[in-house]
Amino acid sequence: MDSQSRKAAMVLGSSTFAFTICFAVWMMFAVIGIPIKKQLGLNETEFGLLAAMPVLSGSLIRVPLGIWTDRFGGRIVFFVLMLCSVIPIWLMSYATQYWHFLVLGLFVGLAGGSFSVGTPYVARWFPKKRQGLAMGIFGAGNSGSALTKFVAPALIVAAGGSWTIVPQVYSIAMLVTAVLFWMFSATNPAHNISTTATFTQQLRMLKDPRVWRYCQYYSVVFGGYVALALWMTKYYVGEYGFNIQNAALLAACFSLPGGVLRALGGWISDRYGAYQTTWWVMWVCWVAFFLLSYPQTNFTVLTVGGPKDFHIGLTPTLFTIILFVVGIAMAVGKASVFKFISDDFGDNIGAVSGVVGLAGGLGGFVLPIMFGALVDITGVRSSSFMLLYGTVCVSLVWMHFSFRAESIAKGRAALLAARAQ
């Protein structure tokens, strides 16, 4: 392995580790939000807002972070970003009122913006034919969501049931991670965009309809992943009556493949193409969300022998298996969407990935709030999956007609070119 390849491997390894810790911090409320909800007496909508606040700031910061990465390099931007989140994470352990958590959650959420830094930073160290796999490996840092579900409940139990130990440990972990990242990462000035173009000029690619299409896809596969990662621990507690430790462990059956297998998604996208991969991901999610949407139902049928009672509903085992499949599909889909970006916008990966990441993050912000509101309104917990089923339907329809129109346009252009010859 030559020097450049070794540096690329070091950058990929250190960036993936750093992103894993950042994502674990970003998903902190998936676990500590449950005792906080009980402590403050929050309803479902208020819990959804609490869990989603870090996602909001982590999403809004993605566009400028992506552009700064293009300009100044990913190493320095990633390092400073991690340092900026250390103190807010620590202060979370001293919050006592609802508004305290909301405000600090915005600052803690900065860690979630690291995705738009690491994606272009890592991608530029690899040739185009390997960028899908490299970005997939980096994106496997989403498994930080599962890490939180393993670590946070254990910390709470070790501290005698006090959730405040979690942000304190996470704050120290973030500081150590920042130092390790700086030690093992590298800088290549040739990867920076040397232009003096303004932010407005760099954002001109937003006029391209492909960017908005990829935003919609990513709001499903990433926004849905974030929302479910935040919501599932509480869902298991409420729907099936598990304690927080067992609920978090089962929720990790979704979060873990949804993060780790993103590298597999990158390989599949490199091999079969972004379109084909994303298309099948949407169909798998469509079927799975249809099954998950069905609520626990008791009904009576009047038979010739008299009334008979029936029950239809997913058992915890079947529910977890289907959710596991969704996690795999979303992992592959997250990678395939960014394969679209690296193929179509190689010179502006940072800016475009920031915009697409923003859309996905905003999906992850809005969906938990809507989950809570739907439960408060309908009283049906599976209404969250009904909502996700609708978003996948939109994606499938949009994808079909947009790519069909592009195929027709390309065919006409080829025909005209052939006639001109």
C-alpha cells in the first residue's frame, strides 16, 4: 500500500469513528428522553419535539458545513465542530426545565452536522469508482444510534437510575474523539475548492431539479431512519410493555443494521447503479411499512355457531424482524442516494450533500413531532408507520415519472443525433 492509500485509509477510519460518536450523541434523547418525559410529565407531542431538537440544528448547519468543507478542508471543520459541542453536551446534565432541554438540544445537535463534513472529506480521498463504498463505510457511523441504545441504558443502571450520567460521559467521549481524529486524520489542500466564489454562487446548483429529487429520497431513507431511531425505544415501552433496557436492545435491531450496512449499500450502488438500488429500497420499505401500519386489533365475527373474538396484530418478534428488514433497506438507500450525488455533482459534493443532508435531517426533525401528534390525536401508536407508508408512496411515484421523463428525453436526443448524421 502506497503512502496516499495509507492516508486515505487513515482518513476513512478516523472519520468513521468520529462520525459514530457524533451520531451517538445526536441520538442521545432516544434513551434519556424517556426518563426526562416522565420527570417533566410531557405528552407525546412534547416528547417528539424534545427528541427532535438536536436533529433540527444538526440539519440546518449541514449546508454551510458542506460549503466550508469544500473551501477549507474537512479535517479542520470536523475537528472544530466536535470541540464546539463538548460544553453543551456536559451542560445537558444540569437542565431541569423543558425549555432548558430544548435550547441545549439545539447546541448538542451541532454534532449531527458532521455528516456533511465527513462525506466530501472522505470521498475526495478515493477514486470515483470507489467513492460509493468509501461514503458507505463512513456513513456506517449511523450505527452510533445503536451504540447509544447499548451504552446509555447501561450507564443509567450503573448510576442508580439517574440519566444525568449519560451527557457527562458523552461529553468526555466527544473531547477524546476530537483529539484522536486530529491525530490520525490528514489534510490534502488539493481537495479544497480554490475558487473565490460566494456562497450564493456555490448554491446555484439548487436550481437543478435532481437536487430536490434526491432531497425527497433522502428525507425518507435518512429522515425516516433518524425518526424511528429516536422513537422505537419508546414505542417498545408503550406498545409491548418492555422496560427501557430491553426496549433499547430491541430498538437497536433496527438502528444497528441501519447504520453498519450502509457500507454494503455503497458497494451495491457502485455495482448496480444508484437508480436501480434506490428503486428496490423504496419497494421494500413500502411493503414493510404497510405491514407495520396495522394496529393491534380485536374484533368479533358473528358465525353460525355464535360470536367469535379474533385478534390481529404483530407480535414483538415479528415486529422486530420486519423492522430489521427496514433498517437494512434504509442503510442501502442512504448510500445509494449519495452515489447519485457523487455521480452527478463531483465538483460540488460538499454543497450538494449539505443540501440533501439538510432535507434528510429536517425529515428526521419533523417526523418525531408528527409521530407524537398522531398518537395524541388518534391514540394509535402504529400511526407513525402509516405516515411513513405515505412518504414512500410519494417517493415511488416521483421516481417513476421523473426518470421516465429523463429516459424519453434522452431517447429523443439520441434519435435526433442519429438523423442528423
